[in-house]
Amino acid sequence: MESGPAIFASGAFMLFGAGLLLWTVVRMTHRAPVAHGVHPSVAAALTTMFSLASLALGLWCLSRI
């Protein structure tokens, strides 16, 4: 019974992390701003860090099953 919420949470975290990482890469390749009003390198670094953290959290949730 406890594996259902863990699978859902890991899927949500991994989907968000992968989507954010993909969005950041596409914005950077098109030389478009990642976040308005923020220096481009800071915005890219922060979004990459948060997307990798979300992916790691999703993997951690899967390891708890």
C-alpha cells in the first residue's frame, strides 16, 4: 500500500525535473532568457540545480519502494 504514493511522488518529481531541464536547455540553445530580470548564467545555473535536485529526489523516492 505504501508503494503507490512513492511511485506517484517519484513520477511527479522526475517529470518536473526532466521538463525543467529540457526547458532550460532549449532556452539556452536559442539564446533566449531563462528568467526575466536575472543574469543569464545565474538563471541557467539555478534552474539546472533545481532540475537535478528534483530528479535526484525522484530517484530517492523510487529507492524507498
